[in-house]
Amino acid sequence: MPDNHLHEECGVFGMFAPQRGDVASLAYYGLYALQHRGQESAGIAVNDRGLFTLRRGVGLAGEVFSPEKLRELGEGTMAVGHVRYATTGSDAALNAQPLVINHHKGAMALAHNGNLTNSLPLRRRLEERGSIFHTTTDSEVIAYQIVQERLRTPSIEAAVRAAMDRLEGAYSLVIASPSKLIAARDPYGFRPLCMGRRPDGAVVFASESCALDAVGAVLERDLLPGEVVTVSREGVASDRSACGRRPRRLCVFELIYFARPDSVIDGAGVAEARQRAGAFLAETHPAEADVVVGVPDSGLEAALGYARASGIPYAMGFTKNKYVGRTFIAPQQALREEGVSLKLNPVRGAVEGKRVVLVDDSIVRGTTCRRITALLRRAGAREIHMRVSAPPFVAPCHYGTDIDSPENLIANRHSVEEIARLIGADSLGYLTMDQVCRLTGREEGFCTACFGGGYPTPVPPPGQKDRFSQKIRE
């Protein structure tokens, strides 16, 4: 896992159009806007009067969907889309979404963002009842649980609501049945999910509001934690019976890193939250410096906030190679070690001979951060004062972020002073736990488990998360 570039599991998109049309192309635009949330695989399922056409594959949305392949999806009134980065289930081709499940009450297409904490016991129970699994993802567990509930409930939305009583952990879902589009968010609200509307009346759901912008939809609101929204020919209906049962626990890294800066999540502007983080860092960890530089992309807004609060000039200290994505993998380990210089290159004129405040979103293992500081040194930086717009990582994530096991987290083994020395910085400062909970300008209910804030739900024993992949290999 690249150190300073965490990965989140995926992004979801769904559309219900009042008239039959090219919903596949609109879903493609939505996935393109969500591409930062997952570059491993992409997929779209189109519902045309109850008949589902699915296309999915490994790679970016632009690689999976050519104009010809989009045309092959045909017209319809509903589309469900997904971009993925794996945290549960490793095989990219096998586990690409959406999943399309056929059962005797009709087909269902499902896209999932998040990670269940009770997937293994649920899977075992479903297998004992005759379910046959084809993937290693917890998303298939969710799909089969909904199908089981559908056999004894009067509607698909009732089945989703009943299934949610058995699911633990993080899940934002978009589901298409033959006649309805359903969106659901777990009772803690770990992962974002918003709703918007196009001028033609189409209702759109997406992981982030930037995807609504991409398809010409206006953001109406975010789904509440625990809410189920159903769209049909009869209109839009909301089931909030599970809302308020759990404390709100949005993953704070949605604001720090995952989301695009132009998105709005649970009413908070992402860019503004990151700038506020930078201002907190300037207040708590001031530095005598000549320039403030952010690590692209998620460190840029925090660096701007630091510069404004401190009065130190802001500069674009790095050029980012836009043709090398987050998932770049070199063929040999020796080349991977140098891969950061392919992604980022210092702007010598901005840093040479200067004392630099370097702002980034996180330090996980310390390896990538060490290479970035080395790049600045080679470009002539006289001093480097590292500032991190998050607290130190001390615990793994069980809700859909690939934060590593404790023994691989540098903050678990070293003090702040030791980390500064190991990464080659003259000083190091982190955001505090109190500050990270005030990124929106108001007290929020965030999940801070990875910073030692405690897990909101029971978590699986060590190693259990990998059991699905082991089953496939057997």
C-alpha cells in the first residue's frame, strides 16, 4: 500500500429517469467524476423495463467503457454504477461491481461502498441455507441477505430495511429492482451518500455531490444515517425508521482525503474543511518558514489554509504527473521504490534555498513521505517542516479504508520526534483529535477509530477479513 495515498473501497452511482433513454452514458459521466474513489474496476448495469444489461471490467471507467460498449448497454430507465478499490476480496475481475442477482421475484443490481464487520458469520449462515457465492466480496453477502429477506417481505424496499437489521459496519448502497431504485445508508453513516435531481426529473444518487454536478443534477440532500429512499413511478419515498438509532459516525477521512474538494458531504464543503485543518495546524504547530507547499492533491487545500492563517506565502511546490494514477504499479520492486518521482516532481524555483512547510493528509508507514522530503532536499530546500492534516494512525480501519495493521503503522512504533527524523523532516506536527472533530466548523460525529478513538461497532478478529480470498484459492 502506498504510504501517503490511502485507498477507500469504492464509489456508487444510481439514476432513475422518468423516460427511457441513454442512462448508461450519464452513469459513465457519474463514474468518471467518482474515479478518485477507486481505480481497480468499474461497472454499469442498465435496467430496461425489468431486463438488466451489465458491463464491468478491470481498469478505469474510460478503459472499461468505450463508446461502443456504452451503446451495447442500450437504453433504459435506471442505471447503477460502481468504481472499486478492494479492501475485502482481492481479485479485481471476479469482484467488479455492480452485482446482478436473479431470483424468482425479479432481478436486482447492487453497488456497495463500505465494509461489513460481520460478513464472515453472515456468509456462513447464508451458505448453510444454500446460497452459492461467486465472489469474495462482502457486497455479495449484502445482496444475498436482501434476496433472503425479499422472499418473506412484501417489497424490495422492505427487504432492504429488514436486511439492514442484520448488517454491521459500513455500507452505502444503490440497488435497482425491475421497477424501483433504492438507496440506503448504514445507521452510523460511515460512508457518504447523496441525492439530487436533474431538470428532466431524473433522480440521482451518488457517493459524492461532484458526480451529481457531472450529470447536470442539483444536490437536494444527503441521505440520513439509517435512511432508505425508494424511487418509483409513484415518486420518491423515504423510510427513516432506523434513523437516530446509532450515533453519527461519518469517516473523517472523507473530508481529509477521500472526497473531491468540490464535493459537499453531509452539508460540509470538503475544500473548506481541509483549509480549516491547515489553519488549525498553523495555530498549533507554527514554523519559521519562507513558503508553504502542499502534497498533491489532498494536501493542497490544507496547505492553503496553513498559509492564510500563518501569513507565510503559499506556493505550488510540486508538479503532478496526471498520467500516473494512484494505482500505478512498477514491474519491479526497485522501480516501485522510485515510483513517487514519476508522480511528483518539485518545482525547484519554489523551494530552492527556502525553509519549507510541507503539508500532507497523513503518514502511514513513512516510506512515501520520506521520499517526498528527499525530493525537496534534492531540489534545494534548506529546511522542511512537515505538517499533517490528521492525527497519527494507531489502529486499522474495519469500515472500508485500507489502513494497515498496527505493526505497520509508523506512529505505533515511534514518537513524533523519531518519525520526523525517520522521514527526513526538521520538525513534524499533527492535527489533534479535538481539531479533527471540528473540521466542519461545528461539533460533528466522526469515526476516529484509526486515530485511537475506539471502534463504533464490534470488529472481526485479526485475519478474518482475508477469509473470503482464502476460500476462493482453496
